[in-house]
Amino acid sequence: MGPSALRLVWIYPDLLSTYGDRGNMLVLARRAQLRGINVQIAQVNSDQRIPADGDIYLLGGGEDLPQILAARRLRTDGGLAKAASRGAVVFAVCAGYQIIGTEFGGVEGEPVPGLGLADLRSGRGERRGVGEITADVDPDLGVERLTGFENHQGVTHRGPGVKPLATVLNGAVGNGDGTEGAYTGHLLGTYLHGPALVRNPSLADLLLRWVTGATLPAIDPRQEQLVTELRRERLAAVLSHNQRTNVSQVSRRGTHRQPHRHQQPHRHRHRQPHRNQRRTGAGTSGAQAPATAAAPAPAAAPAPAARWHRHRQPHRNQQPPWHQP
């Protein structure tokens, strides 16, 4: 930890911050302050250098192109890799989770180099995972059951020395193999939004323990009331949804819908031509009416060209300011 405060570094919020991932930074700061720990925060945009003296680095989710740009800039900058090599904590969500690995899938599924901070390889899966997840965390971490929201089409494979964060109980995809997230050393990644640390305060406390190296004092239960209610609500909602889904599947299995007692078979009426409609058959004179050629369909308007935005390159000496939350 810094000489006078816990230093949180929120990396590239201008590129990687979907589904309220900024909340992860806020909840870490709040839970540290409730324990009497001073906090300093650096929000580092993609045109700024990554400070190498932070304690916890946070990466959020993002779409394909911002993810690729973020990975490219982080490789060039080198600050996050330097911090991770000295043991700083890295918490990465969704796109950020893929970036800390060795490679991930690009816009068309092509492999894009990651930072190589962890032995993780991500690619494009066959189906998109959208919805709530619950998962039981590796018992070695001492973290309660996870709850969160996923929206991605990635699958992530772990190399030797990288452990799954949790085993999926209910949900769509996770890593694609029945697990969710991964961790190695002080690096931890997950596909869960929510934000993940707001829904799972014990996971936030794990990151704080990694920094302080000590058991954290308990927080006044009155300060935990809203968090406890949120967790209870989301866990109950997932359980209720799964029960309704199971009942619906059982009720549909092997059944055939009977027609309603008033339902009649559909009969096709022969539509008579309108009185003003010209017939193509024989007229009153017995002559064949001339066929009329159909007018050609109008050409489709061309799709508008994609707009590209220039992105300002960072100045080599530009540093983000530390500030008190």
C-alpha cells in the first residue's frame, strides 16, 4: 500500500466502462474508508500514462474496437505490466478480463494480442451469454457465492497455474466450460457486471486483504444494510427465474396443444377482383389483354459509410493526477 493511502487506479474509463463498472472503484474506496483506510484515486484515460505505483488497478468492459485500442495502448504504455510484476492487485471485468490474457478475439474473431499478464486465451464462442449468473467461489479464497450479470460471447481457456474463480450454478456461459472468471497471484478476472464488487462485497474485501496483507476489521452492520438487501434480492430473483423456467419446461414436455372448442378450420376464400381492377384474361371482345411488364424495383440506397474518429495520442510525459475521493 502507498506510504499514506490506498491507491486505486481506474484504467481507461473512456474506453472500458460498460454497465456501470465504475462502481467497482467506488465500492473499494468506500469499504476501505469505512475501515479507516485513506484512499487516493487516479482515473487514467487512454491519452494518459498508467502510474506504476498504484495498489489496485481496475479494468472494465467494453465493445470490440475500444477493447482492441485499449490493449494496444496498454502494451505500448507498459505501466500496468510493470505494476503487476511487482505484485500490485489487478481486477479486470469482461473485456478487461480478456485483455490481461495472452490473446482474445477481435471484431471478426481474429486473434488479438493481449498483455500476457496471465496465461489466459479468449476467443469467440458459439452463443452469446446474456443474463444473471450465480457461482460458488473457490473455497481457498474465502468469498461468498457470486451474483452478477453477463453479456458477452467470449470463451476463456486457462493455462497451467491459473485457477477458475468460481463454478457456475445458474447462468448461461461464464468461461464456457462451467466455470466463471480466473485468478493467479494478485490478478483476478471475471465476466460479471452488476457492478461485480457492489453485488459481492466479500470479493471486494478479498482485493483489499491482498493489498494490506492483514485481516480486515468488520464493518458496522448498519453500513452493510443496502448491500445485504441487494444481494438477497438478486439471489432470490435468479432462484425464482430458474424455478419458473423448470416448471415451464416440464409443462411443455410431451404435450400437444388442442384446438379451442370454437376454433374452425381455416378456409381460403377465392378473392374476387375489385370492380376497377383490370383482368388479364379474355375481355368482352374475346381478345387477349396485353400483359403489362412490372416496373423495376427501385435500387436500395447505399448504406452510410462508417464514421471514424481520430484518437489523440498521449503525451509521453502526461501523468494522471491523484485525488481524494
